Amino acid sequence: MRQIQMVDTKTQYQKIKQDIDQAVANVLESSAFINGKPVQSFAANLSAYLNVRHTIPCANGTDALQIAMMALGLQPGDEVITPSFTYIATTEVIALLRLKPVFVEVDARTFCMDPADLEKAITPRTKAIVPVHLYGQAAPMEEIMAIAEKHKLFVIEDNAQALGAEYIYSDGSRKKTGTIGHIGCTSFYPSKNLGAFGDGGAIFTNDDALADKLKMIANHGQSRRYYHDVVGCNSRLDSIQAAILDIKLRYLDEYAGARRKAADFYDQAFARQAQLTVPFRAAYSKHVYHQYTLLLEGVDRDALSQYLADQQIPSMIYYPVPGHKQKMFDQFGSAAQDMPVTDWLTHRVISLPMHTELDEEQLQYICDHVLTFLNR
């Protein structure tokens, strides 16, 4: 049996090695390392895949969020609502821009923003909402967009963990996550569902004027060279990463299918375990399983994690400290906020290996040892 990885990027690469190596060689031969043709090609192909008008590549997913907030003209002190139960990048950029993060609860089943708690958190200073499509599942965007429209708020989707996922509307129509709000953001960190071989990110919008501003901000605030109309930053996806991503984009749906197949295997193995709750599949979401995250009840999580490690099975806890309790936000007094669902989740979640290269032998080995620990 191959060694089990939390994410097996090496085996994934080996399957498409010839195409990847040729794409990289083409960039090296052209020597157009910044803003070369692969960047434009990848942006166009990703736009077509998502059915969105504009894709603006950038250096990483955190930059994508920052540029999005800068483009919306948010001012210091403006409030931006976001879940506490998410990776720190989502909320970090809010404080970086001297905005105020306002933390809200997530649904205990989906791990995504709770619309009821969202609406309660809105004040006259609220300017934007940042829902997170966590672990590969879509947030309840129909409700979130209705609330945003009612209160005239911007919506920036954090789609770093769910590229390729679909949101299914109540009328049966579908949209890719990241294309529903005013702006969508994603990351191409190597472990993502569409991962580069280094850092990378992208921003999406269907608004032409907003797209122009996003492009300017990502390029030193200039629309033509040496003419800087707004304060911007330097955030670019390099040509080598774009060339790699353009190859891997062809396989994104296949990769999602492999993740769903692994999730089905886990689900069936754990179906009768009262101490485990398998990931909830919302009817409105076509899950792409960036993570496979279990909820534990009456289980010593640290002991389970150590037992699995002893069997050469990795596991992870995403996220042990929620945003509202991070020291960086002490100035906002958020640690005193009552967030029972978020706090409950942080003590009960554990993620098992999830990637495109898991085979049945590996999955059976993982499941057997989880069950052995629970039943010993």
C-alpha cells in the first residue's frame, strides 16, 4: 500500500506529468514569466468553466480577498460580516484594511454561514458580507443574497475551498460557487481542489466596471503603464503557475468526482457509528469535498488523532481556534462574544485524508482503524 497522505499532490502530478512538464518547458522557452500568454489563456478558460464574465488572476487567495475589499471602496471602521469558523485569511484582511470584522455563527450541519445569525448582526455600519464555502460545500447563497439585497450590502464569496462546487437554486437552476456574489475569490494553494505548484489566486466578477478596478488594484493601481489612478498593490499569478493550472483545470471535474467517491466510501463505512457524524450534504450544494470532516461525540479527539498517527494515517483539525478568539482581534473584543455553535464545532471536528488519489485499499485501511479505535 502506498503511504497515506493528507493530500497526495505527487501522485496527482505523476499522472499528468508529461503535459505539465511540457507546459512548464514552453514557458521557460518563451521566457515570458510575468503576464505571459498562459496567464491570459488560463483566465479565459477558467471564466468559461465558471460561466463568469471576468477572471482576474492574482498572487494568492489572501490577496484576492484584500483586492476585492479595496475595489468596493470600503472605509476604515466599516463592518464586514464573516463566519468565525474559517481559516484566518478570511478575517485577517478585514482587520488589515482597518475594517471591523463582525463574526457570525455557522450552521452546525453544513459548517457554513447561518443566514439567521447574519441578519441579526447587521448594523448601519455594515457594508459587506463574506460567506465561506467551507470544506467544499456551498454556503446558502440564495438566502444570503436576499439579505444582502434587502440591506444594500456587498457580497464577497470566499471560494478557496470549493472551486467547482455548484449552488442549486430553489427553482432548480445552478451556478458555480464564486460567481453568485458581487465578487468571488479563490486560492490555488497546492492542496486546493485546483492547486498550483506554488502560490496563486483569482478574483471573479460579472460586473465590467468592477473588473476594471480589480485589475487596476492588482497591478499597482494602473490601467496603463506608469499612470496610477488608485492605490493598488502588486499581486500577479506568474506564467509557470498559470500554465500548470491550465492543464489541471481540464481535470477539475474528474478530481471532484474522485473526491466524492472517496467521501461515499467513508460515509458507508461510518454510517452506523453513533459517535460519528459524517459530512452533511445540503440539498442546495453539489459538494466537492476539499476536506472530509467528521463530527465526534463522546470521543477523545486527541487520542484518536494520535492513534491514527501511530498507524501512519494523518488527520487534521480545521480549525482549533475560531476567528473570534484569535489574539489578533483582541482590539474588537470579539473573544467575549457568545458563539456556542462555533465553539462546539472547534472541539469536535476532525478531518481525514481527502484527495484525488485515494485508492480503495487506503480508504479501507483508514476506516478500519477509525472503527477499531471507536470500538476498542
